[in-house]
Amino acid sequence: MLRSLVIKKSLLVLLFLMSFSLLKAQKTYKINYYDNGSVKSHGWINNGLKDGYWKFYYENSILKEEGHFFQNQKHNYWFYYENNGKKIKEGHYDIGKKTKWWSFYNNKGLLSNKCQFSDNKKNGYRILYLNNKPIKAEYYENDIKTNEWDDFFSFRNDNPVLNL
């Protein structure tokens, strides 16, 4: 009898712990709406925080931005669009901060420049483009321009090992 009671209590404790861990690890899919009924955003929520892939829209239902979250912070690769659907920029985040290479596009959808970021600041090269072709370059340290090349040929001569 005592053994049976111990087993029952152990099973109850085990079931309680299992149900708690399932609730804690459960992700839910969230959809937010504008007052006009169109979708504002949708993506995954984990423990009350945005986590995983999310998409955000303008009120006219055109995609505004999309990318991954990690614990409510933008993370990994993100894309941004104008309200007419043209891509305006794309790049990497590391837990909420711009990092690595970012690409920026003009109002015709053509590449206008690529820039290296670290900790939300320009850190590294910025390549400027005209008609999707590189035309000049700059170098930044902590958001301060420290070098500039007026044409891409001179930049390549000064930096022959870079693979851009």
C-alpha cells in the first residue's frame, strides 16, 4: 500500500513537471492586424518574445520587412521594402545590432552601395555603385570615414587581396 502511494505521488510529480516543460517550450504563431483588417505582422512567439521568422506589412498589405528574431531582437538576415514593394536594404543583425555587409538600393531598385557594419556602426569598407557597377570606395572606423578612393580602379590597386 505504501509502495503504491509512493508510485502514484511520483507519477503525479512527473506529470506535473512534464506538463510545465511542455508549456514553457511551446511556441505560438501570432498574427497582428491594422484597424482596417489587413495583416500588420505575423511570426512566432516563444515565452512572450518574438522568436523565429517574422514578416511586417504596410497598411496597403505590401511587405515592409522580414527576418528572424532571437529573444525579441532582430537577428540574422533581414530584408526591407518600400511601400511599393521595391527592396531598399538588406543585411545582417547580431542580436539587435547591424553587423557584416549591408546592401542598399536606390528608388529604381538598383544597388547603390554596400557597407560593412559592426555593433551598429560603419566599420570597414563601403562600396558605391552606379547602374549596379562599383564606382568608388570608402573606409570607416566607428562611423568615421578614414579613407576614400575616387574610383574603383585605384581602390582595387590599393586592396588587391580583397574579394568584394
